[in-house]
Amino acid sequence: MKKHILLLLFICFSTLTFAQTELSKLTVENLSNPIGIGVKAPRFSWKLVSGKRNVKQTAYEIQVKEGGKTVWSSGKVASEASIFNKYAGTPLVSDSKYTWQVRVWDNQGNTSKWAGGTFGTALLNTNDWKAKWISSGLKSDTVNGIVPMFRKSFSAKKIASAKVYVTSRGLYEVQINGKRMGDSYLAPGWTSYDKHLQYQTYDVSSMLSEGKNAIGVLLGSGWYRTRLGWENKQNIYGKDTALLFQMVIKYADGTSETVVSDTSWKVSNSHILSSEIYNGEIQDARLAQKNYSTATFDDSKWTPVVAKDFPIDYITASINEPIRKQEHIKPIAVLTSPKGETILDFGQNLAGWVAVSIQGKSGDQIKLSHVEMLDKKGTPYFENLRSAKAQAIYTLSGNGVETFEPHFTTFGFRYVKVEGITGKINPNDFTAIALYSDVTKTGSFETSNASVNKLQSNIQWSQRGNFLDVPTDCPQRDERLGWTGDAEVFSRTAAYNFNVDQFFAKWLIDVAADQKENGAVPFVIPNVLKGSGFDMPVGAAGWSDASIIIPYNMYVSYGDKEIVERQYPSMKAYLGYVRGAAKNDLWNTGFQFADWLSYRVDDSKGMIGMKSAITDNYLVAQCFYAYNVEIMIKAATLLGKTEEVKEYQSLLERVRKAFQTEYMTASGKLISETQTAYILALQFDMLPENLRAQAVERLVKNIESYEYHLTTGFLGTPFLNPVLTRFGRNDVAYKLLLQDTYPSWLYPIKAHGATTIWERWDSMKPDGTFQDPSMTSFNHYAYGAVGDWMYRTIAGIDTKEAEGAGYKSIIIKPELGGNLTYAKGSLETNYGLVSSSWKIENNKFILDVEVPANTNATIEFPTNKLETIKENKAVLNAKTKTVGSGKYHFEMEL
Ligand code: BGC
């Protein structure tokens, strides 16, 4: 009996506390308890958690303290804002630790408990840097020469705390007292190194001890000077790599000390004989200087480093997540090629590397060659890597079991050819490790169709494979560049799968930094094609437009207004460029990629009756011109720039008129009779309203003429299904989604078991041969841009824009089709989890929705039998319902 009462009390108590509004997932500048904040007014966010419905924040209070002293108290602020509230206290001090707490009041009379977090500042002023740039000065330290290692020993008193601020021209890996510092890889990441370089902050308090200590650093070429692009350009940012290192130690006795990179450091060759982004890495374990980062190591043979006077004023604290090791995958099979080669199959195309644990004789050499595909006969396919060797070569020292993995390179692969192992290979000795920016996974999506689920998995894997500090086109061949067009078309999908706000915020800084004087935005960012034929002072529609489209997409996805504010001058300058390139409001000059890689007849033989689908370059450009202006109107509205809003509104009208005069007949036929032409014209409202219905008919006819195959390229594909859905042809959109013969999204899965999105619709052709190896990647996210429509339309999760951006005002609008019997999607937004999950049972449609606190959602039901729509037992008799936070269950007849 007593037990029962206790249980009852416990249940009452827990429902009571759950019903209370609590705060969770506190962030500062989008990061949880960051230690290296470099901005002077960081932004605080939190999420409200409540078991009750319709909970809204009505007020908040933030307090920030440093060492017990309050440096900011916001007081009670009447506001619903629970994201991105800016610090407004006394100026923050460099290299300090702050605690902060927040509490909120809600509309139901609750006050939350205080919830707290911490943040640390980095070096807020350039003159906080006491460190000097140092280089090895070694002859062997060249672009693909021997990686140098640096060393410094020092004595310390009893430690209270210690932080390291470090960056490099090149890639660094630091050890302290024999242990690796931190878990980030390929640091400091990749930026437009000549204009913008990020440093990172590490808490090393527990790595130091009283007495003697030592620091060791490996410094690889990385993106700084390794060859990049297909024109064999190297040393793009300079010939000498260099290190900048500053450790600030606070002692228990209240004093402090800094240990910085300077000419007292020493240097030697390491056992890494070569390391290049494209070619891979060569290591000789016999040359390893064990314990080189411990205090007792004898460095008497090491030489002094060379000081460099590289600038410091362009260095800023990292704002995005570092690259970390993610999934670890064991081989699923050991294969033998017709030539007798041994191949490991990891079952998943990914970007990263393979860790090897192996025992052998001194001087034994093992060589791993990475490829994405095997040909029809089972032979590794190297041709699409172009000149990238993509190899890891290890020479064993013979000392017991040895573990190898690269330091300053990555590979895009599913298969690894292994050479140098005598005897039977043990697949367990090999682990593929995916490496990518440590962005938080936010989205989940599943349906009753296994192929669609595989497509979703492939989209996510291509995102993982290409979010390596920079959004890249592909991770394997001698390219791997920050192609603006690819990032642009994929950005909204990316923002469903992972939280990419900081990732893009950082990249967009480089978009602005590399922008040309005339406002044109280079095709790749960082612009490593500088000086090549691909570096023109022109902008290409859909590519350079990333400068306008992506900041706005981040605002829509995260409610991050600051990203638009920061990018606005760059956005405006780019639109200025387009306006300058246009004559009479027609953007019809200059180079265009246009609808890149759309269907062409000679692509894959055997598609009888299918004609090439090439859309006029400038028709495409004109549609993107309108898209850019449309976003500029929204951005200017957001920032309160009323004059500019007016100016852009009239520009938009003229741009659309010019389109109609130039590319459309009086009856609404377009000069290019392609899917892409009609899709873009409809998506961007280029056609007069009375001619839209016939345009949709023409589009559908076109799709039918290709027997429900898509023929779109990079720029048409993202809008194909959204346009069909918007204009009431969801039936056709679903047919295209579920099409599994070439060209289609499911063809690579059905015909060839693809595990990622391919660059071309037929990177591998129906007959099992490959497309042109000069441009055939099997890990290219661009066509994965359909993911956005899948979340938005199948699961039905979207956000309103303007005031409702960032899922403050949610739209739940699942649209049925394709014989799907269930779908469930969820998204961890800045306010909390949104989820929409539906199933069809006995012709009944059942929908479960979860709406986070401090938001509202408008739910639109996919039936016209309004009288059958019930929430639990209550009849709603309405097509839509707007709800506050909470969990809801609806049933209706279809
Ligand atoms: C890249 C692309 C890119 C395109 C533009 C290719 O080499 O891989 O994805 O957008 O070039 O030309």
C-alpha cells in the first residue's frame, strides 16, 4: 500500500514538474558552452520545454557573471524572443570564463527555474596575440615534402587553468605531454587564407602538470599550399607553412604566464614523408621520433625555427564546428578483382580515411588506394579520380601492433585496394572513419517506401561527404572545391538534415571576402581558381547567386537575422553586378553554367525518343535574376530598408516583363521547350497569372513525353517537384520521385545500389559502363536538393518566412501520393522538436504532430471531407487548424 502511495506521489510530482516550463539546450553563438567566443556581443539562445499546450514565453531575464561579478543583467524583458538575444553588458574581456543563466516567464503564469551555461572568450583584440609566426626553415618542408614537427618545453607552477589559441598557414596537429590536444582534425580548416584565417581555442588545463611540460606540433601543407584545382596549381597562398601558438596558463597562486610560438621553438623532420590533399599521405614508422612531445625527449639534434612576419590582424576566432571523426565503419566484404587485387568493401561511399592496426616486419609497406566504384568486372575504378592518387602508404617499424591513419588528407571512397599484406587479410584490422564538420544532426525522415528511404540516406551521406569545413562539390577527384552553385541548390536541404547555420555563416564570410570589386562572386569559394580561366570578373546564375540565396535560406531555416545583416553589403554588391551586366533589365551577357548537366541524348544510349533537354542559358539567368531580386526585397524588408524595398520591387516587375518579351510567345510558350524552362518560369512567377495553368500543362506534357522521367540539370532539379506540388500536380511529382529507370533519382539506387548521390543522372550508365571519367563523381550532393521537398511535402514540415522564420511559425502540410502508407519526419529547430508523422489505415488518415513551446503551427489536412476531421474525438470541420505548442492527434477520412 505504502509503495503504491509513493508511486502515486512520484507520478504526480513528475507530471507536475514536467508540466512546468523548463529550459534546455542553451547555446551561445549557436554553440553549447563554447570556450573561444571571438565576438564582442555574443547571442544567447534557449529552448522551452513544457508538458502543457500553447506555451509561449512572455518575458526573459539573462544574467552573465565573470568570477562571481555580474557583468550583465538584462532585467525582466517582456519578449517572446528565445533565440539570438544579444549580450549588452560591460565589454567582455579576452581569455575569460563567463557563466550565464536565464529564466523565462510564460503565458500560463509559470516562471522557469534558472538554467545556466558557460562561455569563454578568445583573444578579442589583435594585440592580445603575443605569439610569433614560426616556420620550419627546413629544405624538405615543401608542398609535398616531409611534414615538419615543432617542439617546445617549459616549466609550470601549480596549474589552475590553461587555454591554447592556435592557428596555422597549413594544417596543425598539436600534442601536449604525449597526448593529442583536442579532437578536431584538419584544423584550422579552410578559409580564403589570404584574407581570413580562423584560430581555435582549446582548454588544456588537465593536460599540463606542475614541473616540466612539452608541446609538439605537426604542420602539414593542407589546403594552404597543396595543389588545388585541376590545373596543378600549388602554393596558392604561399610557399611556407607557419604556426601561431599561444598558451595562456593561470596558476593556482593567482599569477599567469603565456607560452608562445617564437624562435625558442625547435624543429625536425617527422615520419610523414609527404602529405597532400589529393594524393594522400606517405608515412614511415621507422622514422617516428617517439615521445617527441614529452618533457624528457632529447631534442639536441633539432634545429631552431625561423620567425615569419606574416600578419596577425586577419585572424579571427572560429565560429563554426570543427571537423571531427564521425561514423566508424568495418568492411562488409573482402573482394578479389579479376587481376587478383585485394579489395575491402566498406558498403558505404564516404569521405574520410581508413585506420589500420597491423603487425609486420620493419620495412614492410602497406598501400591503400581509395576508389568509389568497381567496374562491371569488379576491378577498382580509378579514372574518375583524374590525377588524384588518393593513397595512404605506410612503412612498418616492426614494433608490435602498429596503428596508422593519415593526418592531413582525406579520401572519397567505398572501396580500398590493399597492397603489401602477405598472407590472409583480416578485415577487422581496417576501419573506415567518416570525417566532416561536426554539425548537429537535426532532421529525420522515413516513409513506407524503402527506396525513398535509401534516397534520403544517400542525400545525408553526400552531405556528410561534402561538408568538410567548406561545402564542396565532391570529395574524391582532383577538385573538392567550394563550388557555389552546388552549395546554393543544396543549402535548404542541408538545413533540414543538419544544423548548418554556423557552417554557412563561416563560408559566407569568404564569399564576401573573395567577391570581386565589381560585385561578381567567383565560382568557387575559397577562390583557389584565381588566375585561371575560371576566374573571371563575372557572376554565373545559380552559382554566384549563392551570395544572396544562402544567407536568406539560413534566415528562413534558423531565424538568424544577423547572417543577413552581415552579408547584406555582399548581397547588394552582387545584385549590383547583375544589374550592371544586364541591358534593359535582361541578364543576357557573359558566361553561364545554366542548367548544368541536364539530360542529353548522347549521355546514355538506348533512351529511344528522348531528346536533349537544353535550356537557353539566358532564359535560366533571367529567372535567377528575378529570384535574386525577390530575396533582396525580403532581405531589405527584414532589415527595414524601405527605400531599397521599393527600388527592388519595381526592378522585379521590369525583370519579369523583360522575360516575357524576350523568352515567351503571346500564348505563353517558352523559347526552350524544356522542363527546366517551365519549372523556373513558374517557380519565380515569370509568367503572367493567366498563362500559368497552360505552362503547367506544357510542363506535365513534357514530363509525359519522357515517360515520367526528369531531364533537369543542377538548376531545374531543386524546383521540379516543388513547382508540380504548388500547381496541383503532386501526382506527377510523386511519379518522378518514384521513377527508378534512368534518368531519375532512384535509378542509381535501383540499378547500381548507390549509397550516395551522383554527379550525373548516369554517372554509371544502365549498361554498367561509366560516364566520361573527366567528370564523373559518385558523391555530389546537388541532385539531392529534392530532400527539401521530401521534408516539406511528404512529411509536410515547413516554416513561414518573415516574422515566422526559423520555425517560429510552423507549417504542417503533408501531401499524399505515390502509394505511401506512412511517412514521418522530424526536425530539431531552434525552438525544439517539430514532428509530423502520418499513416493511412483502412482509408483513414492518421496524423500526429508535435509543436515545440514558444511557436505555433498551422496544420493543413490532406482531405476535403472536412466533416470527418477529428482531433481526438472532437470534430473540427475545417481544412486547417492553427495550434500552439503540444502534441496533437488527428484522424480523418480521405
Ligand atoms: C563541379 C560542379 C560544379 C561545376 C560547374 C564541376 O566540375 O564538380 O559540381 O558546379 O563544375 O561547372
